[in-house]
Amino acid sequence: MMADTDKPGDADNDTGVLTDTKPKTQKPPLYKVMLLNDDYTPMEFVVHVLERFFGLSHAQSFEIMLTVHKKGLAVVGVFSFEVAETKVTQVMDFALRHQHPLQCTMEKE
């Protein structure tokens, strides 16, 4: 015979509430990619780099090139670490292959 407190399917009388906790994730830090001015790299080359590696229009590239020329540097874009690092490497390699001293750097935003 079964006792009144025993119910079928409730072997140990353990009852609990499942809570679905979501871990809090932080957004990855972003990095600014910047071009630095020099007195030797042709303006047309800088415009070409901006169009090729950053997907900017000719007008946008020209404006950023002028900012680099007048102010000494300009932020070209803001990306995750891996993307920023890749873009800096691509620009630096491309400039080196074409024998231009163009400098591209990144820093945490």
C-alpha cells in the first residue's frame, strides 16, 4: 500500500524551478584604423588605397585624403581587432610593394 504523501512519479519529493540564466557578454573592443601623412606618398595613391581596402567611394576617399594631408592623420574606419589588424597589414604591404612610405596604424577606441 502507498502512503498518502507518496505520489506516483514523485520518487523523492524533489521539486525545483529551472531558471534560464543568460551569461552577460561584453561587446568586443573596437579599434580605429588611421592613415598618417607623409611628404612623399602621392595623393592619388592614398585615394586608391582608401577605395581598394576600405570600400569608400572616390568622393569619400578624396575627402579623407585631404584630411590626412591637412591634419596629419585621419581615422579611416572603426573595426574589430582582427579586421583592423588585417586592414593595417594590407595597406602597409601594398604601400611597401609600390615603394611608398604611407603609414597606417590602429589604436583602441
